[in-house]
Amino acid sequence: MNPLPSRLPQVGTTIFTVMSRLAAEHGAINLSQGFPDFSPPPLLLERVAHHMASVNTGANQYPPMAGALPLREAITEKLAACYGAQYDVESEITVTAGATQALYTAITACVRPGDEVIVFAPVYDSYLPAIALQGGTARVINLLPPAFRPDWTEVAAAIGPRTRMIIMNTPHNPTGTVWTADDMAQLAALVRDTDIVLLGDEVYEHIVFADSPTGGRHESLARYPELRERSFVVSSFGKTFHITGWKIAYCAAPAALMAEFRKAHQFIVFTVHHPSQLALADFMRADPGFAAGLAEFYRAKRDFFHQQLAGSRFELLPSDGTYFQLARYDKINDLPDSEFARWLTIEKGVAVIPVSAFMPDGSDYGLIRFCFAKNEATLAAAGEKLRAV
């Protein structure tokens, strides 16, 4: 048969897979892909084992399509406590198979052929393929180093009659920047009296550092009623509870938007691993302060990593949130960032991500991304190698 025409002809294997594979092939320390190398809370592991062993409770069978009720209740309580946002547990919360699925589902539910979606680059790599698969067009606004702040004049100019959605990502992967209250006010002014839908990728919501421009406060779309009424808000249990391999997240949205979201969700995954949902609900109630301590936990890791690179030839940019750190390497060599990342992995034994992989136009700012969600021993071993570069 003839080769199947590709619906994503420009898309190859994700950079995270490429660099993690390269790290494994060369025995490099993997500071590329964003996952911890330490264990989840023991109580969470105990609770999932408990529910998997509870053979007569139905915990190993399908949960409701929208998610297990105890977990949806815990999510609504968390959103109210963090942002003063009141979401209806029955009609406005859906548990998803990871944040990428939630983002894809929201885009699928809203974007039609000919629609435009505004995204900010560096842009997480799943956004543009999801838009393209729905027949939409991405309007890319480049955020410029070192601040990587939105230019609201440029955003205003990008909005037109076909603008269906704006996707925001704060705290931002890969730059570690965070949006401020002023950014949210500017966004609100631009979408007021329009039919534009907002999609908030807020998976690092609990990792905003006290020395950031917001003083540690996460500016969620859920915090602002005017924005909340037109927004899908996505968060990740994987990022919050060190369980990225569980692939469980959630989306919160007003009932009318969530009804459309669920129409797609039910045919993409239908529902999500039941025992894990029940375990998360148990843990969120048993240890409600865990998420609140996450920013300080990762700030300590960020600062430890900074200490490890003291005296190196890398120049570290500010990291206000997430567990990522950008760095310049121009004092080492002038290789393109993708070649530098390969060289650093193969020759020096530390795997990183080139920031150009997040740039649809291929812009190369001479920056690489480290992940510091690692044990101190891992960071110290990486630091020893990096100081010698």
C-alpha cells in the first residue's frame, strides 16, 4: 500500500525521549527529562496498595467517567482553599490520564478547523500537535530571554476574529518564570467581551518560590472569577506528589465548558486508574499540608544545585518556579544548543534539554534546561561533572 499521509509531517520523537535515551546509552546523569529520582510519600504508596487489595469494594473496576467521587471532592476542597474558587464536584471537575491528556482534550473540545490558538514560546511540545490535529492554527508569540515575559501589546495584536483560545503556562516550562497579578489583569482586559477560551497549564502550581516576583503566590486562572468563567485549569498529581509515572491529573472548568470537555474525554480514555484515584483522595485528606511545603522543598534543591555549579562556566538564569533551571553556556563553546546538549551528554556525562526544542521557529538562544528534581547525591555528582566542563 502507499505510505500513509502524515497528519503531523513535521513532528518527530519528542526531545524528552531522545535525550533520556541518549543518557541511558552513554551512562549519563539524566537532568533532562522532568521526573524525580526519589520516592513518593510512603502513605500514598500504602493507600494505593490498600485499594488494589480491596477486592470486594469495586476499587479495581471502572470508576465514574469523570473520576472517583472522593478524589473530585478532594480537588474541589483544594481549589477552594488555594484560590477561593468554588467548583461543582459533579459538573466541573474531571480526572484525566495525565496533564497532557487534559490539555489535548480541552483543545479537542474547543478548536475547530480555521480557529487560531495563541501560544507562548518556548512552548511545551504537546500544544502545537494537538492544535494541528484539530485543524487549528497556532499563533506563536516568542518570549525573549532573559526575562521571558509576555509582551501584552503583541498579544493584543495577535487576537483576531478567528482567535478561539489562548494557552498559558505558569509556572513556565522550560524557563521557570511565573506570571504576575498584572499579567492576569492584562489577560482579563484582552479577553473581556470576547468568546475566547483560556487553557491554563498549571501543573507546577505548587512550585512557586518565595523569592519570585509573586512572593511565592501562584496566579491561577481559578483565582480570578472573570477569568475562571472562560477557563480550563489543568493541574498534575504527578508533579505535586512525585508520581509522574502514574499519569493522573485533573481539569477544572465551568459546567458548560466541562460538558464539552467530557464529550471528548469519554472517547479518548473514558476514565483513569481507580485505585490510584482513591489513594490520592486519602492522601490529600490525611496530609493536606504536603502541597504547601513543595515550594520550599524544591527551593532547597534549586539552591543546592546552584551551589554545585558555583565556579563553573555556566551562567544560571533566574528560576522562579517549577523544578527547572536554564543556563547559558557561551563561555564554554559556541555550538548550537541541540549540538551542545548532545556533546554534554555523550562527552561529559550529563544530559540536558536544548531550549530550541521548545521554539517552533527553531530560535536558538544558547540556553539549556536542567531538571533539579533529583536527590542531592545525583545533583552533587552532576555538579562535579559540570564544574569540570
